[in-house]
Amino acid sequence: MSIIIKRPDLESFLRNDGRRMLFGRRKTGKTFYARLALPDYKYYIVRRGGKFFDPEDGEEYDLKVFLKLCNDNTIVDEFHRADLKFFDALQAGQCSDNLVLITSTMHFHKKFIEGPNAPLKGLFSLKNVGLLSPIELMCGRIKSKEDFEKLIWYQEPTLIGRSVEDAIVSGSIFARSLVGEILDEEDVTRSRRYDAILESIAAGKHSLSEIANHLHRENLIEKASTSYITKYIDIMIKTGLIEKMELWGKKKGSYYRHVSPLTEIVYYLDAKYDLKDLNLSWGFIKDAVRVRLPFLIERFVERYMAEYFGMKPVKILEPEIDIALLKFKKLSIVAEVKWKKELTKKEMRKVETKLEKFSLSRKILVVPDKNAVPKTELEVWDIADLKEKAK
């Protein structure tokens, strides 16, 4: 039996009447959840070439016929592939008033809803569907530290229920093909530079200058100049492959990182161990993943806290802080994540010393089990607290 993670915010959006649009990169569960939440809606998908396909009866319709069929509650998937006359028809009020459009693009679809001549401007309520959020995942059954660690991978809806080994080994092929599909849907031609940028970020190059230096060493750009990579970076931000964070504190600028933990670990293994070229054993891969896991857990907890508190995450490098959250452009919360079974007094004091540099009311330490840490004045959260707060 498949595991279904409840997405209350998405379900509430879908169950409202009217014209609604879901957008987001491929494989985030848009189609699945729309059909789950709206079982009485008729579903069509637009194939490349612009034909409307009905998977229930196996029939394919041109636009003229489809417009005669869509008077009832309707879902149209990959709508951006349709002929431009379809958007004129929607603008003219044809088709059902209860209509859901779905697209696997993060940017390309905007030409239909933004700008002075956009045919769908103001006609649809919009919803960006990303990866499963940590809070959504924390509402499930979690009995152990190992259960919690699996949630890192389950942010990708296609990996839910799989073992860590299966998620990484099978996911390595999926992640690379996914990058190609995402760029293809955005009408972008893939090149080696995209993969090299993803590898460099996964390997710890988080500034434009560091990324440019890496590509220059790989002989992929003529000079180690950021001007050679900015267009690729911008495209990958727009398509949801990477994200840009604000640097806070003494260092100013931007900090780039992967959005998906799956693409991060796959490109990390590629960069460090040439995983794509070597037939490595799971034992080796498992150890490499274990080394990287604390960083992915920090990211997971950061996203949890950002959603829970309704604040913006930023990156502080001096001193390097795991989690920093802004409220109304003011630093409000700092947190450290120590993913160990127990902390020594010396380790605890080191955490306290780092966080004492910030004159804030909320300084949080996140651990697997707070009963296994020395006494501290810090606010301590563990897996039980994260689960309880998620409710």
C-alpha cells in the first residue's frame, strides 16, 4: 500500500472552488495530490504537440473538441504545452469555472500569468508546490532516530517508503534524469556546465567566485569570472534546482545551495568519489552518506524552524552558525544542530560559547534526545519536541 503524506495547505487550496493553478518542478506530487483531493474532477494531460489526452478512456482530443468537453469540473495537466488559442479561450470565459491547471515549470509558465499581455493574468489563484515540508513529514510515525533520518530523503515524494539504500542508489539515476527533465520543461538546453555547477555546490563551493573557479579548473569556461556562470545560476534558481540565501553578518553577498537533498547527495558523491563512473559498493556509499548526513539534517531542521516560526533563514559564516532566522529584517533566532547520541560537557560548552556571541532571547540546540545532553541554559529541542510542535 502506498504511503500518503497529508498536505493540509495544498488540500485546502485545491478544495476551494474557482480557477486554480499549481506550478513547481517535476516530481513534487502536484498531479497525484490534485487527483487525490479532487476525485470528481475530469483529468486531462496536454501532450507535447498540444493534444489533450484522457487517460481514463485513452482518447486524444484537439483543442476544438476539448473546449466542448471541459464544461464540468476539470484538471488540465502540463497546460503550458497547449496551443496559444487555449489561453485565449480561457480568457474569453470558455471551459469550466472550476478548473485546475497544473504545470511542471517554475518559470516558463509565468509568461501566461505575468506581464501586460499575459492571457491568464488575474484569472487564477496560484500555488507553488515544492518538496514535502519537514513539518508535513514530522506528522507521520517516527519511533527512532533512524526513522527521523529517513525523512531527509522523503522530502522528495517519489522516495517515500523506500530504504535509505534504495533511495540513494536508485535515486542517483533519478536525480540526474530529473535535472534534465526540469531544464527541458523550461525550454532550456542542458550542457555540462549545469552538472558541474551542481557538483561544485554539493562539494562546498557556495559563492559565485568559488563556483566560477571550479568550472575554470575543469576547462568549462574560458576565465574564472562570475559573468560566465550567472545565466546558468539564474536558470537553476528559477527552475528550483538551487536556491540563493542572504549572507548575514560581517560577510555580505549570497550563499548558493541545492534545494533537494537527493540532488545534493548525488552530486556530492559524484564530486568526491566519481560515483557516476565507478561501481562502488553500498558499504562505501553508506559511509560517505553518513559523513554528509549531519549537514542535510541541519538543512531539514532549518526548514522546519523557518516554517514553524514563519521566519526567513539566512547564512552566518563568522562565526559559522547552523541556523539563523530573521523576523522583519532583524536576527531573531540562532540554533545549532548536534546530531549525536550524547554530548560531552566540553562539547556543550563549545556550543554555548558560540551562541553566547548573539544577544538574542532565543538560542536553540537541537539533538536526537535531550535527555542525553549535559545541563544547559540553552533551549533544547529533540525529535519528540519536533514531532509534538509539528502537530
